[in-house]
Amino acid sequence: MKVGVLALQGDVREHIRSLGDCGVDAFAVRTATQINSVDALVIPGGESTTISKLARAFDVFDVIAERISQGMPVYGSCAGMILIANQVLDAIDGQESFRGLDVVVRRNAFGRQVDSFETDLSFNGITEPAVRAVFIRAPWVESVGEGVEVLAEVDGHPVAVRQNQLFATSFHPELTGDNRVHRYFIDVVCKQSLKAGVN
Ligand code: GLN
């Protein structure tokens, strides 16, 4: 399986390493041809406003949105969660998302950069021990549509969600050296949806 990491801005290398550790062929993608050549895509953390503007500037915005609507498995982390959400609160004027995931997400919901934190999460689908999660100016999920599964929460706010082939976390598992969240994406989300022929 070929997995692309959208390489317009954000912590691309860390995701490539985590995915590589899961035994898949992972590489940076930033052109339409590259994006069309992968079976699944990771959209990393960074700054959602910048990533969406760069996706327009590099002329890949519509390609990504189209592949998502056709059923490509996607994992969006932090800014990536914002970028695949159907609705974004506290967005900047004109901020665009690729859409697909039926959730309302609130940007910077946990506060500013100084309010960044780490915590241990119980994650439905990942067995013990708890997942150490790093939150950096993170969004949370304000509400979910039908068919969206909440996998982890902080103080009652969903921070990991899945809707069929679309998966998102508010936090950054690529920073901890624990690859279980990437493994969940590859072994559960991608394998189930690719087997079901969604893509
Ligand atoms: N606050 C950022 C945004 O709105 C996300 C931060 C992150 O990805 N670590 O895009």
C-alpha cells in the first residue's frame, strides 16, 4: 500500500517515519500526479489556513477534495482534522476545507500556543496502555454527524473520530514514537475500506 503525506507545510517527515515503521510505503506528496498515485493520504499538523492556501497555490486543492469524495482513506492530524471537516468554527475569513468528514470542528479550541499540553488517552480500538497525546494549539470536535464514531475524548470533547475511511485526531501521535495510532489508520481504517472497495 502506498501512503502519501501531504507535504505543503507541517510535520511531514515525522509522519513518513511513523508510517514507515508500520511497514507501508510512505512518501511526501505535493503534486496532482503524486496525490493521484497513492492509496491513502495523511494530512499533517501545521497551520490549516496555510495548508489550504498552499493547496490552492500548488493547484492540488480540487484533486485532494475529489479523491476524498471518491473514498480515498485519509488521516488528518490537528490542522489535518480541520482540513477534512465539513464545518470549521473560528476559521479565518474565507478559510477552505477539503471536506468529507461529517463533523463540526473548533479551531484552537484548547487555547493558544502556551496552552499546548500532553495527556494520556484511552482510545477505543487501541488496547492498553493509554495513548500519550500531544496537543499543540489543537482543535476539538464540537459535534458529530450520524455515522461518525468518537474514539477518544478530552473533558467530554471528541479528539479522535472516524467515519468509514476518514480518520482524524486533534493531537500529534507522530511526535511520541508510539506508532499505534498510525497502525490503527493502516490496519483498521485503510484495510477495511480498501477491502470494501470504497476507493
Ligand atoms: N491551530 C492550527 C490550525 O488551526 C492547528 C495546529 C496544529 O496542527 N498543531 O491550523
